Amino acid sequence: VESYKEQVSGLVDGGVDCLMIETVFDTQNCKAAIFAVDEYFLETKKERLPVMLSATIVDNSGRTLSGQTVEAFYVSVKHANAFTVGINCALGAEQMKGFYKKLADLTSGWCHVYPNAGLPNAMGGYDEDPEIFSNNILDYAKDGLLNFVGGCCGTFPSHIAAVANKVKNCPVRQLPEKPKYPSMQLSGLEPCFITKEAGFQWVGERCNLMGSAKFKKLVDTYKWDEAMEVCLAQVEKKADILDFNFDSDLIDGQSAMGKFMRLCVTEPNVAKLPFMIDSSKWAVVEEGLKCVQGKCIVNSISLKVGEEEYLRQAKLCMRYGAAVVIMAFDEQGQAATFEEKIRICQRSYRTLREKIDFPPEDIIFDCNVLTIATGLPEHNSYALDFINAVAEIKRTCPCVSFSGGLSNLSFSFRGL
């Protein structure tokens, strides 16, 4: 972030009209650059310049060098509100069209493409002359896929002149209509769209020091490779999202989170899924977010820390491009009754929407199932209150999702 911020400063001082973060082969780097751009303009209070984001794919799988699909790339950087998002360099226009179309179909904003003049030949040169190159680009333009177009490696002014002449009478890409009620989009190496049709999303919590005694023992003894096997087992059992929590008095949670995240992102079978960065300590959450290229979920934030700190953490989640779990908890304590669940969640929602325009589709409410089947009369309504609260919050807070943790069921039957 510091290096990118220095570059932004030099470019702005030099009088540029926009900033381009291009040839992105690792989205983690791209997110660091986006963070730096935001930081520079927040600190200097200068008017933010438009930002262009451009990925590059390395082969016919349509993935970046770090293994991410172009759709997952877009989801990971959507929070930047870029002037335009697209693809550059890579395979040449002919081979890139299918991947570019996937991006154009997904984004509601402007798109660009500026390919190489084909793939490099044995001598490191490029074989597509202006006529071949412009004909390949014309194929995009005739299908109405282009907002911005140009050339990358192996192209010269003659290539650009030929393209301009070929596409000048073609229609530009029309921006798709935004949905009234957008749904959550997450990503690892691959995209994860949380639509109504998707049904329940299963969160694997075995990589949580409170969720698996085996995992805790392995982490306490620094057996990271064996701990990774616990992670892989959850993937094999069809977890949709992977939760990671390293809160413990016996280890440095921030260091452990960073260490394990760096291992996870290099294991493709794990990294393909979205991650849930889970901690009661904000420094640990940030450490996890800094190590992951996909769009994560932060678990959790709440009004328990007061409105000012709640908003500060939520703003950072937006800058990291993360969704959030919001606990039904405020300065007065945890919501136990139906009425308190409604009051706290509605207040949490209004605060985020009205004060920082937080995307509503990136909000997940945890309305506290609490313990059930204890036999204590005061607990009899807990489960029903949770179900009824979800219905009312869903009605009054559009686009949000919900999480319900039932692990506490086991506490009710302890000793039987």
C-alpha cells in the first residue's frame, strides 16, 4: 500500500487525468493499489480521480496468474467503483473475446479491452498486423460489447488507427439495468453468487479454535500442514464458505491468522471458496483481509463498540471489499427478545445505509439463536423469536442476508 501510494502521489502531482491499475495478475496486489488510491485522496482531501482496473489472463482457462477467474476478479474489485473494468495484454483479441464477454455480462458499469497483437512468436515479436488486429476487434464491436478499446503489446499507432476506422460506426455497449434488489456476491478463485435460488450457504467452522479441538491442538503446536488438512476436509464435505478464527489466549491471533491465510491462498482447492474472517479483535480481522485476494466476509461487527467505532470498522470493510456479519448487539447488550432483535438490527442497518451508504446486499445479520431446549421457561421462546425476527428484519431491511449458528444447541444437552 505504501509503495502504491507513493506512485499515486507522483502521478497526481504530474497532472494525470485518471489512474490505471493494469495488467493485474494477482488481485491481492490490485486491492492493495485500490486501498492506496483511497488512502491518498482521503489524506490529501483532493478530488478523487477516475480509476481504471484491468486484469490479464494467462491461458485458455480464462484465469489470472494467481488462478482467479475473470468473474471472481470483478467481484473482488467491485468495491472500487471503477471508471471502467476490463482486460488487457494476455492472449490477443481473438482468444480473449469469450472471457471478456463474461466480464461485460457481469458488470453494470463500463468495460474496456486492449489486447496484444496476438500471442508472442518464437522471437518475442507479434504477428498480427493492423488489418488482422482491427478485424478481431471489429468482432467485439459488432456484438455491442465495447465501451473503450485499445491495444497493448505489439500494437502501434497504425493498429489503433485501423481499429478506430473499423469500429467508428458500430454501437457502443449499453449499460445493463441495475437490479432493484441486488444480491450478495462473494469470491475466492471462483465467484459465489448468493441468490434466492442458491438456498442455504454452509459455513465450515472447523478452522476455528472454538469449533474444533483437533484444529486447536494443531495450531497450538504449530502443525500448519496438518491444520490445512482440516481445512481441505471441509471443502470435500461441500462447505460453501470457510470460517477462520484464531482467538486464543495462548497464541498471537494476528500472526496466526496471517500465517494460515497465506497458506490457504496457495492451496487451490481451499482458495476457490470465499473466506469468513472471524475474530473479536479488529487487528486480527484486518490481518486476514490483507492476505486474501477474494471478496471475504468479516465476522463480525456490531454497535457494541459504539456508533463511531462501528462506522469506522464498516468503512474499512468497504475499502477492503468485504461483506459483514452484524451481531444483534449494541451498547446496552445482546438482543435476547424479539423486540430487541428488531430494534438493534434496524438501527444497525439505518446507520450503515444513511451515514456511509454501505451496500445492503453485503450485510448479514446474526440475530442470536441463543440456547434452546434447556428446560428453563425464560428460554422457551428463543428459537421462535429468532425465526420471527428474521422475517420482520427481512421485510424492513431490503437485500440483507442472515446467519444462524446452531452450535449452541450442544450446550443444552451437556451432561446427558
